[in-house]
Amino acid sequence: MSEFLDMGGYAAYVWPSYGLTLVVVVLNIVWARRLLARSREEARRRLAMRVGGDT
Amino acid sequence: MASWTWFHRLGSPPYIYSLAARLTPWFAWPAAALILGGLYGGLVLAPPDYQQGDGFRIIYVHAPSAWMSLMVYMTMAISAGVGLIWRMKVAHAVAASCAPIGASFTFCALVTGSLWGQPMWGTFWEWDPRLTSELILLFLYLGYMGLRSAMEDVQRADRSSAVLAVVGIVNVPIIHYSVTWWKSLHQAPSVMKLARPAMPPSMLIPLLMMLLGFTLFFVAVLLVRLRGEVLSRERSASWIREAVSP
């Protein structure tokens, strides 16, 4: 296991690369879901305003 | 006439919104499976490189990120062009959805490349054609996003940023061919030589899995973002009521 983690002496370069990529992948998921949630929230508000104005 | 109906349906926001929602899991789960399989193959099963030892394993995250940076840009620029020519809102929404994804993976490609360059070339950064043109790509993405966020009106933002995206296409072949046109520190492509691959299958297959996995991941993220972009462009349609009802 420690041999695997050592990456033949390249651990200091290999693991940060994989770590950063993981962060970028996770951030893309979080950002996309947040954008959709925010757009839905905003659309709901627009609808509520219109309904309020009609009645 | 009939052959054009698909095009009109693709331009219809309610259709796109529900289609995107239904398609997302079909891209997300295969992406997850391919990436997990590729990680295991790349980190555990593939043998160390005869020159670079285990350091070469950075390729399994670097090459997919670099591929994403270009593929996402092409998707963005082509959609932006379609939006400009046919005044298609949905195409602009696709382009706008691409930018943050592309920018993040371009950044990832630059940093993982730098982490690979240090032990192999002895430097984190060199003003080399490949590296410089990839950095310009990051600035194109950031410029595109900055231009959009500077404009209050979505339609104006769509049109102006689309022009920038289309003009920026000239950088894509420069990046791709930089390693063959100029003497570059960067190694020549190792995947695209299908006739005589530069890698044994045990190294190549995990890489192909990662490339395909990242591509499917891009589509899944794009579909989620696209729903948000389509919804925020819609001002009057009654289908919004349906879309946002919990």
C-alpha cells in the first residue's frame, strides 16, 4: 500500500494532479446543480409576482 | 418539411427542458462507471512507463482535462455560431452553459500539466507554443464569461459573447497542431495514432475510458446547466409553471 502511495517517488506530482481533478469534477456538479436551483427559484418568484399582479 | 421538425423541436424551450432532465442520468451514470474503471486501470493495472516510471500516470487526468478544454470550446463556439445565424435561444443557452465547464477543465489541464512538467522537463512552466496557446484558451473562456456577466440583458450578452466565442476558434487548431508545427517541450500526441499506438493496451484502454468518461460527464453537466439557462431565458411561457412545480 505504501508503495502504491509513493508512486515510484512521484507522489508529490501524481496525487495533487488527481486531487485537483477530483475537485474540478465535484465543483462542476455543485455549480451546475446550484445554477439550476437558482433559476428555478427565480422562475418561481417571477410566476408568483405575475399571479399576484393578476388577482 | 418533415426533416426540419427535429430542428424546430430542438429550438423549443419546454421540449429541451424536459428532454435534458430525462437524458441526464443516461450520461451521468456511464460517466461515473467509466471514470472509476479508468482510475483503477490507470493507477493500479497499467504498468509503470519505462522512462517516466509512475509519473506518467498523470496522463490519466491531464489528457482528459486537455481534451475537455478543446472539445468544450468547439461545442461552445459552434452553438454560439448557430445561435447567431439562426437566432436560436437554445443554442445560445448551450454556449453559455459550456463556458464554466470548459474554463475549469482548462485550468485543470494547465495545472496537472505543470505538475507533470516539473519532474519530467525540470520546470513548472515554459513559454512554449502548446502551453501558451492553452493559457490563451483559458483567457478566452474567462473573457467570454466576463463579457456575459458584464451585460444585464441576456440577449445582448448572448450575441456579443457569441462573436467572441466564434472568433476564438482560431486558437483551437493552433493548440492542437502546436506540437507538430513548432519545436515544443510537450510530447507528441500518443492516442491519435491509431495505426501505430504509442502505448500498450494496458496503458491505452484506461486512458480511452477516462476520455470517454469525461466526455459523458461533460454532457451530463451541460444538460443540468442548460435547464437553468433555458429557464432563466423564459419570460412569459406558461410551461414554467410546470417546470418549477415541485
